[in-house]
Amino acid sequence: MVIVKSDVDALLSDILHDQMVIYLWWNSPNTDEVFGGKTPLYVYQNVDNGNKIVYDYVLKHYNGDYS
């Protein structure tokens, strides 16, 4: 499966319902262990398999797993 940013955005839209909040999510440092203080956009663009890391993180939350 090829993961593109629009796939992640579609999930985020269903979760957050606000384009500004989605923008802030992508562009704000995230202290969750997965992101290590980096922005999700940085991880998506610069980390090996970053697109899958971000997609899996959002999908997990989309499915109701907030652990």
C-alpha cells in the first residue's frame, strides 16, 4: 500500500472535523513517543518509513485506541 498525505488527512478529517486543527496537528511538535517532540509533518517527510509511522498512529486513534 502506498500511503500519501491525503490518506492521513482523510482520517484526521473524520477525527478532528476542522481544517485548521488538522493543520496545527501536522505542524505542532508532538511529545508522543512516536514523534519524539518532532512535528508529525517532519516525521512523515524525513524519517525512514515516516509516512507509515504517521498513518499507523492516526489509524490507531481513528479506531479508538488512545493508548
